[in-house]
Amino acid sequence: MFPLSEETDVLKLLHFDEAYLTPVRQRFRKARTNRARAFALGELLEAYFWLALGVEIGYYGESSTKLLAAARFVELLSESTEFFGTYGFLFAPDFELRIQTAKNQKQVLQKAEDYTFVNPTRFHSWFQRALGLEIESLHDRPLTALFATLAFLAPTEIEALLSVDRRTRHNEFSTYLSGPRLTNTFGISMSHLESFAVLDRDISSHSDENPEDSFFFRARIRQLTRWRLNLRSQTVKHFYQIIGDRFFGSRIEGLGLSIDSFRDSLTNLLNEWGLTHESSLAAR
Amino acid sequence: MPLGGSARLSPDAGTDTAIVFVHGFKGHHLKTWGKLPEMACADESQFWRKADLYFLGYEVERLHVDSSAHKLSEYVSSIFPEPPASMFERSLDQYDWTRTLLPRLSVARIRPGPYSYSKLFLVGHSLGGLIIRRFIADKLQLFAANPQIDPDTPVRLATIRLFAPAHLGFSPSGWTGVAFHVSQELWIGRILEAAMYRYRAYSHLRPNSHAVTEVRQITEHLASLYPSIGPLSAHLLWGDEEQVVESGRYACDLATNEHYEPQKSHKDICKPTSFYKLPLNFIELGVPFV
């Protein structure tokens, strides 16, 4: 085999930069409203902690990752105090602490200190899969618009969108957004949630070797991914179910599945994967 | 990646095989295959270690088989037999954050060059199967006016593996509430599969539609002209619980190269698990060896 470690490391980081950071930074630069800017900043924050987790488990080399991080998170670090003041509730509590520590100690990357993985190498393929799923979702414009709409718009604005049957320009998260489009995207969001639920199950079913390692790795992934569809928010929960009912009405009704069974199964899925970061450590 | 999609490139210097995966209607270039990408990358056997995996990404909302086949043609041409070196190596003087690595590390490579393939596998699921067959037919039909001369196209080297292909058309049927009585793990898949039935676009690809029958006629005609050209004959893997497409084979597909797997549905058939490794074996070895 060809000796590649540093080269492979740089290539993986180049991929992360191009596939994740570039589109998110473009969204940040193009944001015309505070809410759109905040959503992009949230995505940048998530990116920061993907890199931190990657370093923590040895998927990314620390020195190369610091080079990338030093070049990409200037805005995040400079605007984090105001950002957490308004939207901190969306994220895992230790994210704010770690960002603040990084700033105080003038560190580029702040790793988690609550746990040290014993055998982190076995998580590399799962990390790659989870990151791939997340990158896919942030490249999916309708899905991103659905998440951002539920998380950042006021209930009256979401209601107004849902009542619109044709394309509208009323939303800063999408050029065209309407009730039917949100409903169409619901199927994608279910598939997205299920992909993470399956991943979680896969990791869990291979946790015999070191259950604590597995437990913390799963919790880290949950912390990273759940803010985008944060079902702790009553607005998100309320409207996600309404859109789900509409999806049932337009796509499933008449095929032999009752709406109660649909709702029950969706609730099971949300309970399995849709829990928020605060409950992630306590879950199972 | 050329033209969209994604790839899993092997670090093995002896890599000689390109495997192109083509998903189906409302599918996803990676999710369609479940754990196949990571299981294939973790597989230490010669075949998978020496293979680069390409997952074609394309829009199939309107089910234009011809244009999708054309896109596949461009995609395959861009990687087989000579993929661009830029896919495998990057010069580090072009990125702001890598400049401090110079001159010690000026280029990052996945594996040492030169980069070329001698083997091509085309793997399709559902509509992806029909698109692959259309692509093969289009490529070989160019030579049909002079059948005495062997077609001079790299595509003749291809090996075709199709999971529940729509090559005989879509025929959604038999969907009942019973289909939803499955484990939570399969439930979302069944929901999304059921939702697909509601797309009117299916009617363009009914079993007797022009788009479907034409591919079959051309392929069977070409197979009679060129009986020794492998990619005109496919290996086929179906689930016993197939409810989305019409199952069966072309006259040029051998009965011994067709297999029906019990307790598998349209969406599950191509997704390997730790207990169901058939998809990987099927791709590598074909039906007679699975």
C-alpha cells in the first residue's frame, strides 16, 4: 500500500472544505436578513464541531485541521457571543462553552473534554457516513429551506406559507416556497431522519466492544445534527406534524394505511432519532 | 466529480476496476444502496480493494430515459478507461490554508498514478437498470449498420448487474395496508415507496410504453447481431416481493443469470446488511456464483 497518511488527511479536509464549508460560507455571505445569517452561522457552528469530532476520533489529523479551521471560522468566532445570546437554545449546551474557551485560550479548535475515546478508529466509517448524510442534506435546497423555515420563522409566517398553493417569494430561505413544496419535502426529511436512526442503530448494535465509547460517539453525532430539525421547539413540533398530515393526505391516503398508524410510526421515528441534544445523553 | 454524484476512490495502487452505480426513480445516488458503499470499502477482497465506486447523481423527476442515458454516457466517457488525474490528486499551492505545507508537501494523492481501468461494471437499480440498457443500446447501435466489424467502443468491456430493473416497465400493483406491517426499520422505506405510486410520471414507463419496448427491441436485435458482446446480456436480481416494476428478462438474458431472493422488496433488494451480503456478491460474481 502507498504511504498516504498526511496526504489522505489533507484530501479529506479539502473535501470537507469544498463540500461543507464552501456552500455554508456562501450562504453566510449572501444572507440578507438576520435570520438567514443566523441559520448560516448555525451551519458554520455545526461544521466547526464536525471538525472537532473528527480530530477527537482521529479521522482528521490535528495539525492539518487546525490549518483549515484557522482560515474558515473567523466570522463564527467573532459573532458567536451575539449568536448564542439569541439562538443558543438550538444547540448542545457545551457548544457555547467550548467556543468561548477556544476564544479565551486563543485556540483554533476546542475538543470535548468530558470523555476520551478508548478505541475511536472503529468509528471512522460511521463518522464518514454521518458526515456524508449531513452534507447531502445541506446541499438539498428544499430540505434546508424546510428546516430553516420551521426553526427560524414565526408561527404566523409558517401558517401563511402553508396556505399558499403556488410559488411565492416570501421567504428568505428559499427563492420559491409554498405549502405543496414543503409537503413534498416532508418525504425527504423522513428519509433523512431515518438514515440517522439506522446509523444510530448500527452503531448501537456494534457497541459490545466498548459500550461507553459507543454511547459518547452517538451522543456527539446527535448533538451535531439535531439542531436543524429541533423538535424541542413547539413551533417545529407543531408544524412538522401538520406538514406530515398533509404528506399523508396527498401521497399515502387510500393505500391501506390509516392516519393514526402513520402518526404512531412517525412518532416512533421521532422518538428514536428526533430527540433534542438535551435528552441525547439520557436516551437509552 | 465529473457531472455530479459522488465517488469512493480506492487507495490501492493496483486499482483496475470502475463500478458505476445508477439509482432509480425518486432514488438517491447513495441512499439507494444503503450500506453498500461502506461495506464495499471495508471489504478486503481483491475485487473490492481494486475498485473505484462511482455513484451517478441525476434528476429523474420527469423520467426522460433518453436524456438520462445520454448523461450516463457522458459520465462513463469521463472516467473510463482514463479518469481525469484531478480526481485523484490535488496541487496544494491553490488553496489558502494548505500553502504552509509547501514545499514539503506540494501534491496530495489518493494513490500513485497513472490512473486507468481495464474493467467496467454498470450497476443499476429500478429505473437505473432501464437507463443502463438504453445507454448500452445507444452505444452499440452506432455500429449496427456494419455488423461484420466488431464495435470499437470501450463499453463492450462492461459487465451489467441490475437490481429489480425497470427494463420491462413500471407496473405498481398489489399495494395494500399489509405492506406496511413491517418493522420500524423498513417502515419509512415502505412509506416512501407507497408515495412513489402517486407520481403520474409512471404512466410514461408502463410495460407497453414506447420508451420501454424500444429499448428491449433494440437490445435484443443487437444481441442477435453481436452474440459475443457481454453487456447486451445482464445479470438480474429480484426480490420475491417485487411490487413496483414488471419482473422478467430480455431474450438475450440467460435464465441462469436471473435470481429471485425471498423476502426482499423493490427497495430492499440492493441494500446489503451484515446478514444479507448478496448485493456485493452479485455485483462481483453474477448470479451463478451467489
